[in-house]
Amino acid sequence: MEKTDVLVIGGSAAGLVAAVAGKATYPEKAFTLIRKEKQAVVPCGIPYIFGSLRGSDEDIMGDDPLTQAGVDIKVDEVIAVDQKEKVCKTRNGSDIAFDKLVFATGSTPVIPKWLKGTDLDNVFTILKDKEYIDSILAKMEGLKKVVTIGGGFIGVEVSDELNKRGKDVTIVELLPHILGLAFDEEITIEAEKILRSRGVRIMTGQGVKEILGNGRVSGVLLNSGEKIDADAVVLSVGYRPNTALASGAGLDLNDRGFIRVDEYMRTQNPDIFAVGDCAEKRDFITRRPSGVMLASTGCAEARIAGMNLYKLSTIKTFNGTIAIFCTAIGETGFGAAGLTETIAKREGFDVITGTFEGFDKHPSTMPGTHKLVIKLIVGRELGAVLGGEVIGGASTGELTNILGLIIQKRLSIDSMLTAQIGTHPMLTGTPTAYSLIQAAEVILRKQKG
Amino acid sequence: MEKTDVLVIGGSAAGLVAAVAGKATYPEKAFTLIRKEKQAVVPCGIPYIFGSLRGSDEDIMGDDPLTQAGVDIKVDEVIAVDQKEKVCKTRNGSDIAFDKLVFATGSTPVIPKWLKGTDLDNVFTILKDKEYIDSILAKMEGLKKVVTIGGGFIGVEVSDELNKRGKDVTIVELLPHILGLAFDEEITIEAEKILRSRGVRIMTGQGVKEILGNGRVSGVLLNSGEKIDADAVVLSVGYRPNTALASGAGLDLNDRGFIRVDEYMRTQNPDIFAVGDCAEKRDFITRRPSGVMLASTGCAEARIAGMNLYKLSTIKTFNGTIAIFCTAIGETGFGAAGLTETIAKREGFDVITGTFEGFDKHPSTMPGTHKLVIKLIVGRELGAVLGGEVIGGASTGELTNILGLIIQKRLSIDSMLTAQIGTHPMLTGTPTAYSLIQAAEVILRKQKG
């Protein structure tokens, strides 16, 4: 029987980080990462294989971080876990004994059972699998009309990229706006405006009744009765956690089907951890179970699991997801962290919001200047920042990370008003009206008024 | 006699922010801003007038923020302040009575007295004055060879911009490296490499003995005896605070010649404040007097002064400068906040440093990906971040601001290791190896042994 100290199941972002952070913390232990795929793709990069990148070979995670850290890689699939004996059984017939086990089994695109036509040829999902993505690319070659069902960030990113490659793309979204779960309405409207100006058709508030076709896709029938011609359909209506293995091993799942974990990322078995899309999430602020799946959140969980494998640290716990994320449509970035105004109000928070529209360079006559909008959502009594949204240029991602830090550290509006920031004509907005501080001043004025 | 509640002297960044933030906090008070210049230029934008912008008209602060806030603007010069009577006398013969006074009188380029030839024609300084800058631009028209004396960030930025316009530029710097006060050596070497590759000549460790010429500049004589031909010289060897007015009024200056202030930005007279380049600065970490002059620091001080004019708040104090700043050479950004390793060690801190070199997009095959280097300087025992440096692309400024927040909030390496960050292929590095967290991991490994 093979033997390892720590066995990580799954080779995407969270699995990789759990193994590398764990090995760095406990260098004396043997670490093995087992994954099904010969080559792991960079999950966030997948939409860009359809446009900006020259193919899936440009979106490979690479094994260097693992091998350099001294983690063994095994390409195989765990098909059963024996908690009592502490042994995993693999598809290729191996038995691997472990001391600690980490589930990083990820998630799979949802294919709605009630939707007719999902089995037609040229109906695709965005599966995190290189060979499958390559097969989509090959099939897409001669096709022109693409309908994307679902306007979340995967649907939007894939659509924008396919549009870059000259496809005729239509997004059909059930909610009133695309990206409607991540942003407040005024931000989503801006996203729709930009995406439309780039040539993507968007139909919102529209349910899909059926995917039409005979053997292969020919169109999409909406609940309204309208038919849209389609040579291909991209189904991006969400992901569900891969938990059959965990559940088969007797580990608890929560009501949403995620593997239950505590703040050290441990399952009910203290020797078994779960991280990433398969692991239970709780919202940092509302404390409610969350369905958010993000590689960056998964990596934060994985780092915490890795550090706590053999020795717990109350300082290194995962205290709930702030759902921090960003995306780009053309040259415009969109970012969000914490609660949106909509969700904060629905959850019962008494909030004040402050929005400021400035620029990402200064003076705004500098070449390449982009509009920069910051919206803050602040708890009225506490004055702490509960959430923030950004529309900007190339610095949108890191601006969103500033918001993320402010939320995680429960910083107040006061600490933003007194913050020292660095500014430069090419790299930031003006020091006299830095958008983040200006938005805080809007809040201050509302607090007083 | 004219009368106002709050009189702000100086119309550059700090003066503007003091007036606007003050008026927003105390809307019932009358605010007047008095400045010499008809039009105030954006200070940080001045170097870019020499290249990226089409002239000084594109670098105007504009009066809108003041007029919209309800601040009166007066173009005139205060020539005397009577503390006892609370009256300012102006060059145009007005007497203005005030209740509170804010000095935002800024700074002026240093012209070394011992240096021969500074009075020659075509010897320029970077004075924050639109008409003077316009006159340099006009005189530069037909000139080819420029020598910049002083390789601080103003010297570097102006040189890079003049080089863009086809000038033949040489920087002469006394220290071993350009930008040597802001960054550690390895970062300055990178800056020199990039600047040289763009065609700027750099001579470091070289003192200037004399500016040569007969009526107008013909060259620069170095201490080494070498002569460099020059049609023009840009003298950028530092700035000194404008404090003659304050000192004439009987206000205390510190040893370095700045107006003494407390953490509310008050002078010894509680009705008189000072902010920006003319105001005393203390280092946030070393607690020593600092000579750092940055518009962004000045604006932070000004915001604090504005809020404390009539009602003090212990929450809103200025606790010392973190000297946070960023600059760009071509497409490459350079940023720093807090202490460099060199300064930390010189001041007696026991530090651990961690440097990580990654990318600003992911996978690094994404178009436009730029190398991203983060260096952290951490107190060995406390584990708190004392300083950080960044080399990167378009997100360098906001990444530096993340470091700034970490330093100001005295966050530890642990809180970086457990931080949730948002990532996106176009906008940030990879979640599996985000440079800031990776640099923290380097520190962690060194801490352990």
C-alpha cells in the first residue's frame, strides 16, 4: 500500500495552494496531490481561451509550484475514502494511506434537468477540463451564432471573448440584469451598456423554455415564445460542488450540498479538510451560508487549511467569504467585495451608500485615462464598510482588493478619511479627489445630514 | 476691512483640500482661499507637461471643486499675518480678518548657493507655476541636449518625458543610484536599467562642480573633471518649504525649517494650521522629523486640518507620514510606502525582508502581462509590516496603496497570509501566487528558520 502524510484530492487552484502552503508549513511531512487531469488549467483563465489567448496550452497552471515545493503529483482519481482505515482507493487500483486528507474536488457546471435539449450537439458548458475545452474550440470553428444562457461572470466573459473572435453572441439572462448577483443595479446597467457597445446582444428578464434542434442545436426557445437562432449554446447557469466522494465517505454536507467545514476548514473528522468550491462557505458579514465560488476565495481557504493541518492557530482561520471578485469587459474593469446595497438591505442592514465618479489617472487629460466609480455600502451606526463596488480601468482589481482589506479589517469611514494614499498621474486618480476617499466623504455628509 | 471665517493661504493641492474638506465639515462658516496664481497647476502633473500632455493648459486643477463647495477664491498674495489682531495684509493692499488661518504655502526648488552658473540662461527648476513652466517649454523648443541635475522622482520623471520628446537627456546624481532615497538598491537598479533602455543617460555617484556657460548654459562640469555638453540644465536637487510668511508672523519652525504642527495640524497658535509641503512632518514609524514632500501626504494632512478647524477629533489626527508614493518609467510603475530596508536597518530596526517576483495578470501568457515584484520589510519580533516596495504595471499605484493601508493599520504578516483577495486574468496576478501574499510567505519561512 502506498503511504503519504497529507493527501490532497484535486489539482485546481485550491488543491495546489493547500498542498504548497501545507508543505511550506510542515516541510517534514510527505505531501501528495492527486488529480484526474494530466494538465490542470488555470480556472479563471478558461473564458480567455475563447478569445485573448491562442488556445488552452496558454492556460496551463503548470506543475512547477508543486514540484518545487516537494509535493508528489499523482494523475489518478480517488473513488472511495475509508475514514476509519484512513485509506483512499483509486480508479487505477491503488490504495493510498494518509494521515491528513484535503478535499479540493471543485465544482461542475449545472445542467438543469427540466431543460429540454441540453444533450444536443453543440450545447457546451464551461467545464474545467482542458480536453473538453479544446473540443469546444474545435467545434466552434465554423459556427457563427452563439447563445449564452446565463449572464453571470462566466457567461459574460465567455461571450465577450467569443465576440472578439467574430461570433454573433446573444446572452439570455433570467434576472433583470446581467451580473445581477454580484453588483447593484446601476453597475450592472453600465456593464450591459459596454457589452452591448462591443456587439454582444443581451436579453434580460428572459427565461429559456427549451433548447431547439434535431441532433444538433438550431435555436433557443424563450418562455416569451420568441425563438433565437443558434449554432451553439453555452450553458452557464451556475456550478454545483463535487461532493459525491465526500458524501460517500460519510462526511456531512450542508443544505446547499457543500462539505461542512469549520473555520480551520476541517470537516467533522479533524483529520479531513475541505477547501475551494466543494467546501461550505458562510458570508463574512451576514453569517449565512453562501454559494459563492471563486478561485481566490478557494485559495484563501486552502492557505488556511494548509497552515492548520497539524497545528491549529486561532489567528489563521477563515471567517467567511467576502465574495471579492473582479471582471473586465473590454478595457473596463468591474469589481465588488462584501455586500451589495441590494443584499445588505434585504438582509436587514441599515446602510448609507456613497458613490463617487472620478478618474483613474490625473489630470484626466493624461493619455489612457479611464472613468473610475467607487460605491461604498456602510453600516449606518457602526460606520464600518460592509461592501464596495468599482468600475474602472486597469487598476480596478487592486482597488477592489483595497476595499476587500477595508471590509476584512472592519475599518471605518473615519480611517478612510484620514488614510494616506500614494498618487501619480499615470497610475492613480488625483490626491485632491481620490475616488475611495471622496466616496467616504459622501457617506460622512449623509451621516451628518 | 474684509472678513472671513477661515482663510487658506495657498491654492495647490493641500490648500484646495483644506478648504474643501473644511467647508464640507463646517458649511455654516465662510471660507476664503487666497493664492498668487491665476490658475493653479496640478503639481504631480508638471513633469508630464514636458511630454505626455500637450501643454500646461492640460494640467490645470480648475476652480470647480472650490466654487462648488462654496469657497471664495482670491488671487492675491498675503505679505504679513498679524496673529494678535487676526488679520492678513495682502500685496494688493487688502486687509483680511480671519477666525482660523491655514498655511498651505508649499515649497520652492532649492538652488544651491555654492553652485556656480545657476543664474545662466536655460538653467531651469521645476517651479509649481504655470507661466514659468510655459516659459521653459518655449525655451526648450530648439534645444537638444539637456542635463538633469538630481535623480529624485521629479528629475527622473522630467527626464523621461523630455526624452519622449526627442531630447538628448543625461541625469547626473550624487548618490550611488537614482531614486535612492525612496527605494532599496535592487529596485533603483531596475529603474536605471529601464530608463537607460529608453535612451536616457544616467551618471550616478557624480557631483556637479559648476554649470558652465557664457550668458547661457553650454555644459556641466563634474567633480571628476568630466565636462558634459548641455543646451539646458534642469536643476532638481530638492525643495525647501515656503515659510518666510509664517516665520515673519512669529510661528515656530522646526530644525529643518518646516512650520511646527501637532497631530491636528495646528501650529502653536490653535487658530492657525499648516498643511502640505510647508508643514512639519514626522515619520510614521521612526517618529523622526521627515523632509518628505508629496501632494498625497499634503492632502491627507489638509483633510485632517479641515475637519479639526473648529472641533477636535482624536480619531482624525495625522500620525506621521508613511512617505507613500509611486512613479512610472514608460510602462513600468515603481511604488514605495513606509521604510525601505536600508532606512529601517540604519534606524536600528531588526527586520526580515521578503521579495516575490510574479506577474500582474494571469496566466502570464495574457496579452500585456507585466512583471510584478513586491518587497516587504517586516519587524522581526512584532511581525508587522514596516515598509514595502513594488515594481509592476498599471496596477502599481493601487498595489502600493494596499501596502500603505497595511502599514498604517499596523497589520501583521498573518493577516496578509489569511487575506481574501479578488483576482482576474486581465486585472491581477494569479490567486495561487498573488505577489503580496507570496512575499508574506517568504517572510514566514524566514521567521521560522
